[in-house]
Amino acid sequence: MSRRDQHPEAVMAGRPIDHQRRAELLDAVVDYTVEHGFSELSWRPVAAAVGVSTTTLVHRFGTKEQMLQAVLARLRERILAASDALGARPDLATAARWVWTRTSDPRRGAEFRLFFAAYGRALQAPQQFADFLEHVVADWMSALCAAQGPDTDPVTATRTATLVIATIRGLLLDLLATGDRDRVQDAAESFLATLEPGARPAARARPR
């Protein structure tokens, strides 16, 4: 096995691993990738942009593929940075509106463009990006199920959460592709209105 194929921490064997520095460097690489996309994610342009040597990147990340996987994992963490707040929403309608407002914020457009690009890339190489695919839906599922209340039948809660995730991501993809905010926002409002407690059939209670 070549030096480049080793795990990043193996490459750095014999010297202390500065986890904080690696995290800071990873955030800088993610910022670069959000701005430039995956096509520019190679050692020299990334190193030049974040102000380190290519050797430093190799030491921190191991291989280009490992750096890409680290970027995707950190991107997921950023998107889920306020997931605890999602779980604190009082009902599904409020939680879904919070998700839509947060993800459709124009200031986060570049981040979500990268997210969808990552999604497509992961679907083309599912074994390489198994971790990303495993979490891409599950990350939101439990919080949206919990927002429906403890008395909601688990099957119903999962079905509804699935529809919320799929609908919001579809609307977001439309928004990013077309830029037609008025039309997409109108559709989002129509969908969110269906989640209001008075607009939905009473959820089945779980058997006692």
C-alpha cells in the first residue's frame, strides 16, 4: 500500500494529530468546494486557495477520495447544524416550515447546489459514498417523526416525514434550477398549509 493510500492518521504516524487544525482546514476546503464545485477539487488549486502546501493536504486527508468524503461529511454536518432546534418544534407544520425557510434561504444557495451535486455523484458511486447515502434521508427522518407527537402511529409518522422530506427537496431543487422564487414559494406555502393540524386527518393512535 502506498503512502497516499493510507488512512490520513497513518500518514501522520509519529507526530501528534492536531484535530482542531484539521477541522479548520476541512472547513476551508468545504468553503472552497461550495464556491467552485467538485470539478476543481484537486490538490494544487485547493492548497493554493486555503493557503497550505499540497503536502499538508495529503498529510491531513490522505487521498483525494478521502478528502472528498470528508467534504461531503462536513457538508452534511453544516446542513444539520440546527437539527436539535428542529426537534424542539411544537408540531410538524412548524417543523416543516422551519426546514423550508432554512433551506430556501438565498444565502445558502451555493451550499445546497453542492449538496445536490453530491447527491448525484453519490448515486453514481453508491459504494464509495455509502455513508452519505445512508444519512441523506435518515438525518431528518427521526426529527420530523418526533414533531408529529408521541401518539402518532409510527408507520404514519414515517410516511408523512418521507413526504415532507421529498417535497421540500423537490421544491428546493426546482428553486435552485429555475430561480423562480415567487412560483416555488407559492407552491411551498400550499404544501405547508396541508400540514397544519386542522388540515390533516387525525393520526391513528398507537395500540396501548
